Amino acid sequence: MQSNRPQPRLNFVDPAYAEFPWFLHWLLNSLGAIGLAAPYLTVLIPCFAAVWGADQLQALFGSAAYGAVSALMSMIRTGAVIFGVEMLFTMYWTRHEWEEVVRRLIHETCEEILQLWLR
């Protein structure tokens, strides 16, 4: 008997596959959540690395980080932040399309597992 509770957003396994063991539900839901987070991380991690690297290079040059070097590091940091924010906005507006792709992949995986399980 199904409860009247709404399905959580991060539940990617269709209720029709309720006969799957709990660990398989957990694994597929974890893969779905990682699939939703992966595009954001692929934008944020390089942008963070560029800002951190520019800060480290500026600290490495120390007192010699005047003028052109300091301006270059500031431009790299500013460019990385602007690029990261712009990409995050773009990804935010296309998140529904990406979520549909992830849900479809999880659904196809469930069907394949079910076919293997019923053999």
C-alpha cells in the first residue's frame, strides 16, 4: 500500500519498482543526485581553482606583485568569477532539461535491472 506522502525531489526510482531492495534504491537515488550535481561542480571547481591559483601566484610573487602582475591576477580572478556566475545562471535555467535526462537514465537502468532480475 502506498502512502499519501508526495515523492521527494531526489527520489529518482519510480514507485513501480518498489520490489527492488533498499540498497538498490539507495544506489540509484545517489547516482541520480550526483548526476544532478555534476554539471554545477564541473563549473564551480575550475572557477574556484582559477581564483585560488591566481591568489597563490600573487602571494608567491609577494612584494614583486605590483602593477602588471597584480592587474593580471585580478583580471584572472574577476574573469573566473564572472564566467562561473554566468555558467551557473545558464545551468539553472536548463536544469529541468538536465533533470529529465537524469530521470530517464535512471528509469532505463531500472528497466534493465528488472529484466535481468526476472530472468
